[in-house]
Amino acid sequence: MKLLEKTRTGRTLHYFFLVQKKRKLALVVNVTTPVLGLFFGEILVGYYFGILVQKLVDFKVGGATGELYHLAWVIIILYLIQVVFYRINDYLSQWRIAVSLRDLEQYIFSRLPLQSYRFFSETYGGALVSQVNRFLHSYYDFEEVLFFDYMVDFTRIALSAGILFFIAPPLGWLLAIWAPIFIFTVTYLSIRKSHITRIDSAADSKVIAFLSDAITNMVTIKTFARIRSEIKNFNKISSERYDKRHRSWSVNVRIRDLRWIVAIVFFIVYVFLSIHLVIIGSITSSAMVASQIYVFAILNSLLSLHQVIQRTEQLFADAAELTDVLDLRPELSDPDQPEAPRIHEGLIEFKAVQFKYPRTSKDVFGGLDLRIQPGQRVGLVGHSGSGKSTITRLLLRFLDIQAGEILIDGQDIKHITQDDLRSNMAYIPQEPLLFHRTLMENIAYGREDASEAEVHRASRLAYADDFIQELPDKYNTLVGERGVKLSGGEKQRVAIARAMLTRAPILILDEATSALDSKSEKLITKALDELMKGRTTIVIAHRLSTIRKMDRILVLKDGKIIEDGAHQELLSQKGEYAELWDHQSGNFLDD
């Protein structure tokens, strides 16, 4: 477990520093300016202030004041130099951190779409968004603790200790013995509780995931009158997070108590030792006054060390979950040297295809052979689990086969990029999901270079233009998250219009009319007839009436094609298809 956490922290650092490669000079300046400011300011100012105090103690009335004013100007100039270095650091760091955050979030978004269909089907969207936000916030915190806490504090400790050894060696040795003990104790205890912090962060993600799921399905919760039970479930998860958070914070409080005890012991020893050293003449009173500046600077830095370590521990815990996501190797990858796509006609071939889902032992397909001619319209029929949807997912390469080949126009789909493959297919799921954008943007998503006129034409062909023109903002209407402002039929027509723009030679339909009223179904059936023209079409059918006019109907059972033919032909065979037809209720397949 400890090795895993160290490895994850190392990987998080890898991503944090990945965005710094373009700005190495700015990074160097950000490292050096606060150190130089600290040296000229706190260290040298404190040193010369101690000399000034000694001169003032020794000053006699009527004596020369030039040296005193000279020291005063030296202190002022050193302070101004400190301010200049700090301001340079502030302006440069705010620019560098802002642009690094931009690069980091762009890098994250470029990586997430590479994950598989299965990854997104098993991951809460809201939790993933939260992980991204926490990761970016962790990077911001990391910048602050590295450059404004660790680096400045340890530089202050080192330089102050050096000066302290110079002006009061016994006090320097006291600090040299006590400081490492203090640092080791606080760091050790903080690291020991790091797993508690990660448990707290995981509990936080669980709450966010529940919230995301509940808010997305709030209509379902209200429909089934489950508000009270959902509140009860949420309260349970929230209470679990409280328990883990309280445990983590309680440990932090105990560590702070120990830190103060150790600091108080040191301060008591320092006060009496410094007084004793002045009494016996080992150091001057001005050296004692000057030493206080450095001792208090060191003490404050060490006392804040626990909070810095705690913040560091928290930021790595917050970044851990997305680090694991970024480390995930995509289940599907493009070839190193992809071929140019040669998909024009839409000839589809499955040759001895073997496939089973991850973490299962049963094969979905043990050697599937299938050939669909260009322009042919094919319906897929079968009970749940027969392999209908799996065929389309394999064809879209959302999943990879274990053996065999899938060819389109004679080209293995593994030899081209996934984007090249899917750009030659138009896919309409049973419930199309739309972006929370305008209707124009949603329809034009089918082809990036589509003109406004082409969008309007596709909408008319999909029988979507009529309802769009009745909206107050027409094509500039925002459809809401997942298209919630539109009815089921309206969303389907928008999806069909989007598919019409693709000009793809292959069309895949996952029963686009099964949940629609009769009026919407008639309009969408007409639109689909227009959409299918000249395209190789695969239709997953739950309502058998929708595939009666297909050129071929394939009946699947246990991953095998047991019947293949047109509607009337299959009915006359009085086999599985005929039995399914007879057992439907309202033209739906009875699973």
C-alpha cells in the first residue's frame, strides 16, 4: 500500500511538472527571486538591524550620527530590494501558474476521450468532473506550498541558522539540535496519517458521485416517490464522510498539540540560555536582540511546517484519483502507422470473430461469420444477451475482438484510426443524448464544416424543421442538459438530422422508434427511410414491425445467427423468428 501511494505521488508530480517544460526560464526565476528577496530582506535587514541596535546602545549624546543614518539607509535599501524581488516573483508566478493551469486542463481533456466505452459506462460523470477540478486545484496548491512555503521556509531556516551561528554560536547549536528533531517528528506523524487523508478524499468522491447520479435522475426519483429514501441514502453516505473527515481532522489536531509542546520546550530553553549567555558575557545584549529576530523567524517557519505538510498531503490525496485515471492505458489504441481509410461502399464482413466481455468467462461470439452487402438494410433480432448490441459496438470499435477480423470494404478496422472508422458511420441510439447547446450546434455536430443551409436542409429531411421553427429562438434554442427541453420524438429527429449531415456510407440504428407515440413514429419512419437511402444499414429491433421491410433479418441466439432472410421468408419457415413474431405484444419483442 505504501509503495502504491509513493508511486501515485510520483506520477502526480510527473503530470504537475509536465506543463512546466515550456516555461523553464520562468520557473527558474520563480525559484530564485523569493530566495534572493528573503536573503536581502529578512536575513541582511535583520543582521544590519542588530548592528544598528548595538550602535544605538553605545551611542553617546553629542556623538557622530552619520554612521547611524548610513546603517538606516542600508536597511531601507535592502528592504526595497526585497520588495522588488517579491513583486517580480508575484507578477511572474501569477502568469506562469495561470497558463500552466490552462495547459494542464487541456492536457487532461485530451487524455480523457481516449478511454474506452466501458470506462465511461462504469464511471460517474459528476465524480469525474469533480476529480478534474480537484486535480487542478491540487496543482495550484502544489505551486503555493512548493514556492511560497517549502522553499521560502527552508531557505529562511537555513540562512537564519547560519547568521545565528555567526552572532551567537551556542544558540545556533541549540537550534541545530532541536530543529531536525522537530521536523522529523512532524513529518513522520503527518506521513503516517496520509492513508487516512486518502480515505477522506475517497469518501468525498463517493458523496459527489451520489449527488451527480441523484441530480441527473431527479425526475425518476420524483416519479417513483423515492425522495425520502434517497435522502436517507444520502445522509448515510454523508455521515460516513463525516466520520472519516472527523478522524482525519482529529489526528491533525493531536499533531498540532505535540508541535506546540515541542516548540514551547524549545522557547523556554532558548530564553533562559540566551539570558545566561549575556550574563556570563558569551554574547552581547545586542546579539541577543538580533538572535530573537532569527529565532522567531525559524520558529514561525517550523510551527507552520505541520500545516504545510498537511496541505501537501491533502493536495496529493485530492489528485490521486485523477492520477489513476490519467495513468490508465486505453483499452483500445490506434495503430502506430495507420492506413488511410478506404471505406466508400459499406461492405461489412465479420470473419471468425471471437469475443467475450472483460471479467467474464463465457464467449459472446465463438466464431461469428457475417457478410453485409453495400447498401443492404439488415435488421438484428433476438432476446436480450443474444449479441445484437455487441455486433454494433464491435463494428464501431467501442470494443475489440479477441480473434478473427472485422472488415469494411476489405480493410481491417484495426488498421485505421478509431476517428477515421467512426467518421464513416452514423449511429443513432435508442435515446440520443444531446449537448446543452443550441439546436444548430447539435445538428451541425454531424459534420464540422456543415453550412447553415445544409443544417436546415437536413432538418427538413428529418422532419425537425417544423417544430424548430415554432420555437422562440428557432435554431438558436438551447436544448438543456441531455436535451431535456425536447420531447423524445423531437430528440430523435434532431439525431436523424445530425446523422444525415455525416454522409457516412454506414448507418447503425438502435431502435429509434421503440418509445415514441404513433405520430412521432410515422414522421421518424419517413425520415429514416430517407436516411437509409444508399447506405449500408444495421437496425437493432425490439419492435419487429420496424424491420419488416428490411432486405435481411438476422435472428441471433447465444451469439449465433440461427436464421437469415427477409420477413416473409422467415415467417414461412415457422422457426424462431415466426415464434418471436407470434409472441410479441403490441409488436414489441417479448424478452
